[in-house]
Amino acid sequence: MVAATAAPDGTVELRCRHGDSATGSVVRTGAVVLATGYRAVRPPVLEPIAHLIDWDEQGRHRVDLDHRVATRPALTGGLYVQNAELHTHGVGTPDLGLGAHRAAVILNAIAGRTVHPLPARTAWTSFAPPAPAVRQPREGDEAPADAQ
């Protein structure tokens, strides 16, 4: 994407350029998903709305559990990030193995409903002690005193 322009009808017109073929195209859409790479840098396309983003004391965007960037009320659309929230979501953020889960969380948040169900429990590990085994009586075992 080389440029974005807000249209009067609330859509966004994107001017795109394919890096390998050098061909251009124009796309009009109601939503934009930016794939900005692996570096934690502010994409230049956000500059026109930077004053509407809630930045923390270190100049980083604040992000909630649904990966939505905190914004001022004047910005009515949602701004979501994936792999740009290391400072709020921890060391698992760049783990591409979690990408599908994060994408489903974002999709469900944008849709306002469950489009892709997520499991309540995703860990396969349990640190609880094993359940006690029930020993079956064997021939020759004495019957408990209260069973007589």
C-alpha cells in the first residue's frame, strides 16, 4: 500500500503497488488490515490518526485483551494489532504458533459475536496431582469391618 484516502461514504481508498511486478491497483474497502512486518515500529500510514491513539508514557500504543488499540472517542472504527503488543501481552506475542488464536480473537471482536469458537482451556499440561486410583479387591482380601 502506498497511500490511503478516506472517502466521503466512510470507506477507505487504498492505492497499492506490487513490489515484484511494479503494477498498481486501487481498492475501496470498509476495513483495512495492515501486515507491517516483524519490527515494532509505527507504520507511517497511522500518522494521520496518531493523535487519536492512546499512547503510553514510552510512546507505545495501549492494547486490550482483544488486541484492540486504545483510541480516543473521536475514532469510531477499531484498530487492532497482532505481533505488536509485546509490551502488553508478553513474550508469546511474536510466537507465530499463536497467530491463528489471535486472529480468531480479533475476528470475534470485530464481528461482535463468536465467528470462530475458541476453547476455554488451551493448555495440555496440568500441575494438579493425579486422581487417586481405586484399588479393586482381590481374592483373599479381608472384607472391611463395616461390610459384615
